[in-house]
Amino acid sequence: MARTTESLYERVVQTTHIYLGPAADRFIDRQVQNHIHKEPSTLNEADLILLIDWIRVAVSLLTDDSEIVEEYILQLERLAHPKPIGKVHDGYSQL
Amino acid sequence: MMATASYSSGGAAESAAEERAKTEAVFTSIGDGAIATDEFGKITRINPAALKILGFKEKDVVGEWFPNIIVTLDDAGAPVSLIDRPITRAFLTGQTVSEKTYYRTKNGARLPVAVTVSPIIYNERPIGAIEVFRDVTVEYEIDRMKSEFISLASHQLRTPLSAIKTYTHMLMDGYMGDITPEQRRSLSTIIGASNRMNELISTLLNITRIESGSISVQPRMLSLKKLAEEAMKDLDHAATSRDITLTLAHSTSDCMVRTDSLIAKEIISNLASNAIKYTPDGGSVTLKLTNRAHSVVLGVQDTGLGIPKAAHAQIFTKFFRAPNVVKLETSGTGLGLYLVKGLADRLGGKVWFTSEEHKGSTFYISLPKDSNKIAANAAGLVVRKS
């Protein structure tokens, strides 16, 4: 059960952990520091929106399974847009 | 392939088409290999030079996932992990990444290359990457031959030097009969000169080993304070003979670090002997240890000549000697600080300095307390300084 006090950063790392394993926090920290230039723990929704494209290209070089990449990116988009964004992807249930 | 432009009535469209034509011409005709990828890591373009260097055909490459086609290898020939590859790091940092590495060609050969990768940014979004690379086999071969020559020459020089020192000491110690005071002075000069030559050979050998990556780092927990005291003991005669005060200032702790004792002592000895060498008679050299959270810093402060500001940027460059010391002493190789920096890098440490001409210099070496940084640098071959 998710703690209500979890920050966005923590939720992003938890999601990333599913796909990248133990390297998740280091991966996200580097993305935030290098592209957003702020302390990772202060990540907000607007930052995450900017970051998603960079994460997509980086993860696309770690696996050639485009379905996994898009699944991961979709999870991040859900975190960045807490309200439904009205987008439907083939093969996935509604947001 | 001819670059063509389509002409239309719209100025902007014509301009865009012209730019595309120019880009196409550059991409196709440059002598270095060039590969473009999209945001999904798929190869979208590859130029003739890249195909020739790697031995692929365009149809086998375009549309394929970049890491599957362009395999990066390490020094041992093993594939580099995907996250450590230059192209991945370019996207992790958002910056251009340049480095020398190895690619696997189509026929499985390991090819040394110099690679530069840049993310392609459009409307602040990464949309792909451009990787440019060139074959540096010839440069590697030249470097290897140069290092081998220096190593061979150094070893060959050591043998006759050893004979000179042995027999000179035997003469000094009276094994071949009594000697006059004048003869003793002459023999001392010979021993001093052969010691300097031996030091130079050791420096050249160490530099060769650093540059070839063959220095083995064997870290263990040790007291940097004790190591500094040992180095100072070795230099005591050099300092006292010129009335230079050599002291160690430290906190009460032992300043424990996990590092290689021989390499760390070499660094301390180099810095301290430099300080003594370039300090006028009657001056002082102070070693100071500072315990920090994750590292220990050793400062070597002298009251010597100092370094002119114009020379600061080059002080760790191979063969560089500041103009003020060259005027004072024409001998000297300019290799000592280059060696210090190379050794410090191997230990995961840092070296820097502050200096003002005519007032003196302070050189600092910082060594990490944990060995994780240096573990990554450990090489396979064991060639220790004797």
C-alpha cells in the first residue's frame, strides 16, 4: 500500500526500479541533475514532463524491446499527469 | 552521391531544402564514420566512411537497434555494459561525450576508435543522436611502440647503472684498497649522478606504465600520517644539507585511507622533493594533513620560487617546466608533476595547487577513504616499481 506521504521522486524511482532494477535511483538522480539541474528529491510534475523525453531516449539504448520502453514511459506519464490525459495506447487498459 | 536541392517559390522552404542538401553532402563526404540514430536508438543514417571502417552494408544496418550493430568493447575485449557506452552517457548527461574505445567490426575484430557522440535536440527535446568516430589503430600502434621502446631502453639502462653503483660503492667502502679524500669526493659525485639517472629511469618507466594502464593498484588501510613521516625521513638529508626546515603538521588522528602504499608514497615523495628542490637554502617545507569526511588531504607548502601565473595551466603537462625554474636550473625533465597527476588519478585522488611567484607554492593531494573509486581503475598486469 503506497504511503500517502511519498514524494513524486520516490514514486518515479519505485516505478523505474521495476524496469531498471537496483540502478533506478542512480539513473533518475543523474537524469534530474543533468537535465533539470536541481536536487532530485524536489522533482515536481512539470520537471517530470520535461524529463520523460530524455528518459525515453536513454532507456531506448538499454533495451531494444520498444513495448517495455513505452510501458515504462506510460507509467511515468501517469505520474506526471495525475488526472487522466485522454490518451489510449494499443494493448493497454484505459488510464 | 550528389547533393541536390529542390527549388520552390517559398523562400523558407528553399532555404530548408538548401540546408538539408548541405547537411547531406557533409554527412556523406566526411572521412570519419558518422551514424545517426532516432529517439528509439534505431540507426537512421550511416555514411560510407562508417560502413567501410566497420565492414557493414547499409541495408544490414539502417533500421537496426544501434547497440546490436555497434558493439563497444573494453580493453580486454569484453562488451561494455549498455549504460556505460558513450551514446547512453550522452543522453544521461545531455552533453557531447568524447572518448577512445573499441568497436567490434563485422568480422569480429576489435578496432580502436575515437568517438564523439552528441544528442540531437529539437525544440528542447532529444530526438536522436549523431555519433562520429575514426579508426585510431595507427595512433595506438605508435603509442604502444613508444611505450615499449621507453620500457626496453629503461630496463637496458638500469643494468649498466647497477654495475656502476655496485663497484663505486665497493671502491668507497675500501674493498679495493684505501682511497684518498679527493678520490672519495669523486666517487660521491659518481654515485650522486648515477642515483639521479636511476630516478629518471624510474620516472620514465612509471610514466610508461601509467600511460599503458599497466600499474596495478593494491589498496589497503594505512595511515597517511605514517606514510608522510617515512617520505620525510628519506628526504631529511636533502633538506638539512641546505638548512631547509622540513616539518609535518597534522591532527591527532592517523588520517587513515584505503590506498596503495607504494604509489601514495611515490606521490608524497615527489611533491616533497620538488618543494625542497625549488626552495632556497634556509627556507621551509611543511607537510600538512587534513582529515575530511570522505578523504584525507595532504598539503605540501614551501617558501620557494613559486610558479608564474602564466604557467599555472600547464604545470601538470608532460615535459613542462616553468620558465623561472628553467632559468635557475637547466637540468630537470618536467615529468615529476605529470607523474604525480597520473598516479593520483589511478588512486581515485585529486591533485591541485596554489602558488605565487617569489612567495612559494602549496601542492595538495586528496585521497579517498574508500576504495570503490580506485577498484575501478585497477589494471590486470602487475608491474611494480622496484
